[in-house]
Amino acid sequence: MARDTDAGHARYAEYRTSGTVSHLNDAVQNFQLVLDRCPDHAAALTNLAWARLEGYIQNDVQDIDTTTSLLRGALALRPQGHLDHALSLYNLIFALTWRYSMEPAPVYIHESVELCCKLLPLCPEGTYLPLYNLSWVLSVRFEQHGSIDDIDESIQLGREAVSLCPEGQSGRDTYLNNLAYSLQFRFYHQGQYDDLDEAIFWHESVLCLRSVGHEARDSSLDILGSALCARFRAHSDIDDINRAVSLLREALKLRPPGHPRRYTRLHNLAITLHDRYGELHVIEDLNEAIDLHRESLRITPLDHPERHKNHRNLSSALCSRFTQTEKNEDIEEAIQLCQKSLEALPPLHPERQGCYFTLRDAYMSRYRVQYKPADLSLAVEHFRLASRHPTCGFPSRIFEAYKWTFAAEEHGDASALEAYATFFELLDAHLATRSSTTSRREAAAAFHFARSLPVDAASCAIRHDNLRHAVELVEQGRGQQWSLASRLKTPVEDLESGHPDLAHKFSELSKRVSNAAQDSATIADRAAAEVAETMYRKITAEWEAVVAEIRNLQDFSRFLLPPSYEDLQAAARHGPVVILIASQYSCSAIIVPTLGEPCHVPLPSITLVDLEDLKDRFARAIPQASKMGLNRPRNDLIVLLREVWDNIMLPIVNVLENTFRLKRQSRIWLCPTATFTSIPLHAAHPFRTKADRSGKELCLEDLYICSYTPTLSALIRSRQMMKNCVPPSFALLAVDSELELVHKLVPATANRSTLSGDAATRAGALEALEQNTWVHLACHGKQDQDQPYNSHFVMKDEHLTLLDIMEKDIPHAEFAFLSACHTAVGDKETPDEVIHLAAGLQFSGFKSVIGTLWEVDDAVAKHVVQAFYENMVKDVEDGGFMDCTKAAWALNRATHAVKSKVPLEQRMVFVHIGV
């Protein structure tokens, strides 16, 4: 037996050196003789299996079933506890992964994952090969099923394997390549550009390790080219796509005609040329891409499991050519090829989405040429399928929903409202997977092209005469950052009364999710941050399971779902809410009354372009006015405010007066969207004498007490928290002159505290916010346009940021006066997110907030402050305290009272937000 075994090893070694098949056959024959004499010998089974496996890898042996059966037999003879149990596990894993590379069936990967999980705990600390194996098989399973947990774990294991494998060590290029691949897959799924940039960095590193002549250089050239192509799709950098084409041409040369896997290089070069055609529109690129796709398809084995990709990508290229030539044979072939690709894929395979994309393009292209309604219907159906395919990442589905809205609007299709709702639902779910406030904003910023969708959706619903749905859509699409964060602060009193255990479980998990989010935001190390993100997702999954359980209860079916019109109408309990919609399709208002149906108010005299112009003119006029003396007329501002009155607010006032019979000095709430958020609507004024010359025409603030609300939900949340009554306390964080003024005016019944000078620190300010019900804050404020969550109040030591404020939960807080600059100004790039300091205080618990729209002049602002508090304390009975719901009225009275002392732009600067 020993002689035959030695002879087998000798012939096996010769085969590996020479590649002569007869040497392999001799080795197999010798190992088989040994096994025949000793069928229960694990080593004999393994020797024969390895010889057969090497032949399989070199395409000299076709039967892999026998090989895996031999290795399973060896594993069975080496159970757990056996000295060579780990080795037998590794051998079977190795065979299964090779089998998968030749026959990509999911069953082989599932078994490999199970075996790797058994192997890993048996290996000594510092062993990196098993880490690599598990990382690789998890990445492959992710390709099959799209589970984010698989790719996250693959990346974590890949990083560990790379860190343990020293530079210069044989095989390090393989580990780096696997890590890069996994990062690239996660980019496709999650859309995080850091992943793609890191993947390209590692691909470049691998290419350096695989110099000219390396057996795997063509693979590295191909992979790096494909990664650069992916980055080109994201950023449209022409250098990326040109270099990708160059690398892929070099890779193709290394697989000349006759090479058994030349088809993959042909295919990837064709895809890249097609992408370049999409940017540069050089027809030679497109024609070459089609020729390469055809050649790749011709030489790809008919039973190859990834042949469906050839069909789909050739289909896409033919579709592009049809848009140029309008030759019917191209589009017919494109549709047939893509349908064939779909037939080859199981229902939940992630790559079905790519087929839906291509078929959608094909039907839309044919519809634009032939105008057959059936093609538009088929295109819409594939928009629907692509945006809802559950095993694909949110970014691609969100983008598809966006394109769906655009196509439906362009062609007047009835599915437009469904498309908008799908977009908002998917974006909301995508942002919820991000663990920190800043990462959610970054994720939302990736869809900057879709910022107008909330107002466009509302405009669409208005055109469909569905005002209730218009209100629901504009609310669902706006302020999503606040909406996501507020879910973790949802009151559960109603749930507690009937289901106390479930209410407690929800509250505790909400705290854990919130804490995990705050923890992950402070981690700088990328690998550690990924672990924290994974933990956050697991806790969030538990939280979502509890939410689903709550929704199964009677009367809780809509728990934490986007609010219905009936829910949102609660915002108008104490006066109508006016939603001002600035869409590319139309500008209008919707009045939500206390009772009854919403009312549409067209604004035919103004367009989105007019509003943008008006915004820019205000931005110029206000700084100019601030340089003028008190008594100089603000002619430019007067002209602008008259336009706001005539074209925007007068039509609304007419409806309030004539349709709703709203009494003078009633409260109204303005909820501006998009460009409307940059216009001082509350200051609208006719600046005219009445026609009968009996006096001046009344302005908006003569007629009504105006407040703002970022969203209807924000106002509802503030009202819901009003029941949390605690003894009044008042904190003053101010410069000395204003501090003294306010201190004198605040009733002695309040427990007053002051914070100024060296004591006005960030920590002291946060403590004052948490411990007091009323706060007056007079210091320098700054709105950060690039990172709005870094907007801040200037304290003695460190800045008190919006993020600091948002992380506090102060349900007993009532009122805040922010006598600082720019505290109620949102981010210019994302106005519908309403991210500013005043909104942050409202979110943290302050029900009523006074903020500022631009720079405050301390010298004259003190007159407004004094008049405000004088009105607040008016009629306060002995032993009583100020009522925060009177703040809007007191501000209205104050700005009227100081007209002779305070210039127009400094009276307009203060706005009230909340109850």
C-alpha cells in the first residue's frame, strides 16, 4: 500500500509540473488501488479526491460528483474531535468552491458557508485562510440572494484576513482581490461611494502585485476596468471610462482567440464601450460593443449559468442603437434576448432587476417611436417590477422609482402617483438603514436630482383632483430626517393601556436603536464603523419586528406608517394650515381646515422661475437694507413684499376670508415648501392705500396671527407633548445687555437661572436646555450651508451644534426664544428637509420657538425682545406664568409696537414656529 501511495504522489507531482494527462491517470489508478484495499481509510479517500480535483480544475476530469463524495467519506471518518477533522472540512470546502466556479449552483455555496462556519472556530488564532474562505463564500451567496448581512460579514472577515496576511506573503493578492470584490458588491447594493473608492484602491494594489507575466494579470485588469466603469456611472468622469476601456482591451489581448474563457473579457469590454457611448455618443463605440457582445455570446457555452448576462447586455446595446436608427429588427431582437435572460433566472435572483431595466428601456424606446399604448403599459409594469424587486439594494430601486415618476409625468400615465409614493417609501426605508443623522443626510444627498419630488407629487395629485392625497404625499416626502428620528420618540400611552409589555419592549428597543446610532456617529475607524453599522441594523431589525407586531393589533394597524389626511388634519385643530407648493409643474397652495375637506388655491401669477428670482432679490435686498439708516425708506423690500402679497398671499387670504369665513386675528400656520421656504411670507404687505382712501390696506399680520411649521407632523407632535406640564423654569443664555432686559420682564414666579460670560459653555447650555421649560438664547448663531447639522450657537468654549440639540429628549420643554442670527434658515440645497436650529429645538421638545431668518442687529432687536415679553406677561395673574401658546400673538403685537424704533428688515427677521 505504501508503495502504491508513494507512486501515486510521484505521478501526481509530475502531472502538476507537466500537465500530461497520462501522469494524472496513473496517479488516480495508484490511489484507487490503495483505496480498494482499504475502503475505510480517510487518507486514501483524500489522496484520490485531490488527484481527481486537480484534473477537474485543469479541465482534464469532468466528473466532480465522485470527487466530492470521496471527500465527504473522508470527513465522515474524521468526526469532530479527530486530529484531522479541520483538514477534511477544508478539503471539502475547497472542492465545493471549485465546483461552484464551474457550475454556479446555490446549493454548493450554502453548504460551503455551513462548513466554513464549522471550520473557523477550530483554527488557531492568526490563521487567515479559513477567514478568506468564509469571506469569499459569503460574497458569492450575497450575489445569489442579496442579503446585506452576508456582504457585511464578508467584508469584515476579508479585512481580518488581509490584516493577518503580511505583505510579501504568497496569496496576499487573492485576499486583497476578494476584499475589493466584496466592497464593490456592497457599493452596488447600498450605493456608498466610499466602498467603491476603497475597492478601486485595493484593485490597483492587486494589479501592482500581478505584474506583466503573472498568470492572473488579465483578471486584475478586467476587474479594475469594471470597477472604474462603475465609478464612471456614478460620477461621469471621462478619465475613468477611458482608462477602463484601455485596461479591458489589455485584458482581452491576454486571452487571445481560442482561450477557453475569452468570452468574459469580450463581454466586459463590450459593456464598457456601451457605457462610454452613453456619455460621448460615438457610434463606433456602440457598434463595436454590439459586435463584441455577439462574439462573446457565440463562444459562451450554451449551458453556462451566466449566459443570461450576455443576452441582457446585448439586448441593452441593441436598444441603444434602436434609439438612433429606429430599425425595428434591433428592438425586436432586444426584447427577445432580454425575455430569454429573465427565463434563465429564478424569481428572486437579484439580477432579474437588470432585465427589468432593459425591458423598460426597450418598451419606452419603442413607445417614443411608434406611440403604441401597450408599450407604455409594459414599460410602466417593468418600472414597477424593478423598483420593487426585493433582493436588490435600495439605491437602484429608488433610482428606478425616480425614473418612473419622470416617465409617467412626461407621458401623462396614470401611474405617476403610484411612482411618487413608491419613491418616498423606498427612500424612507433606505435612510432608516443608516445609523447616524449625518450618514442619513449623506445617503439622501446621493439623490439630489430628486429634491423636487415632494412638491411635484403634490402638484400631480392636485392635477388629479385628489387634494387629500396631495397633502399626504407632500408630508411623506418632506422632512424625512425629522420623521425618521421622531419614530424613536413616538408616545405609546395608548398602547400601554392595553398592551403594556409590548409598549415597554418598543420603548426599550427605541432607546437601544437611538443609542446605537449615537455610538456609531463617533467612530472614526472605517472597519469599526462597519461593525457598528451591522450591529445597528440588527437592533433595527428587532425594532421593526416589534413594530410589525404592534400593527397586527386592533386599532394599531397604521402605527408609524405615513400619516393619512385624517391624521394630518389634527395639525389644523387651532387654525388652518396653509401648505405652499412650489413645483416645476405649478405653484399653488392647499389650505387644510380644522374640519372638512382641503381647499386648493391656484397661484396663476407666479411660477417656480419667478419664485427663484424673488428669493434671489430678497437675498440681495435685505443686506442692502441693513446698511441704511432707520428712517430711510426700504423701497426694494417694499416692492418685493408687495409682490409676495399680490401673487401669493392675497389669493390665499381671499379664500380664508370668503370661503372659510376666518375671523380677523385668528391664528394660521404657514407650511412652505421648496423655494417658498426662502421667502418671508409672513411679512407680505400691499403697501397701498385703500381705493376709497379711507386708510391703508391691511397686511397679512394685520389680518391674522401667523406661525410657521416645518411639517404638519411636527406641529402635531408639539401639541401631543403639551400635556407634559411641569413647574415653570426659565434659563437665560445671553449677552449682558439683553440678559438684564429679559430678566426684569420674566415673572418672579419662574425659577430663573442665567448663563453668561465664562459660564456660557456648551455643557452648561445643554444642561440649561434639559433642565428648564423656557429658554431665551441671545448669542451668535451660524447656519452651516455645507453641513447643516453643524449649524451652531457660539458658546464660550465649544459650539453648541444642531446635532447636540437633536440628541436631547426634553418632553417638558415649552418655549425657546432664539435671539441669534440665522436660526430658522434651512439648508439651501435641501430646503424641504427644514434642517435648522429652530426646528432642532422643536424636535427636541420645545413646543413653541421664535427664530430668525437672517442676521439680527442686537442694537435694535432688543426693542422687539422687550415688546415681546411685555406682551407675554400681560394679563398674567399673580402667581401665574406665561403661556407658550401666546408666543405667536405676542410676537405679532411686538412687531406692530416697534415700527418707529425698528427698521422693516429687523421686524421681519423674527418668526414663530410651533404651537
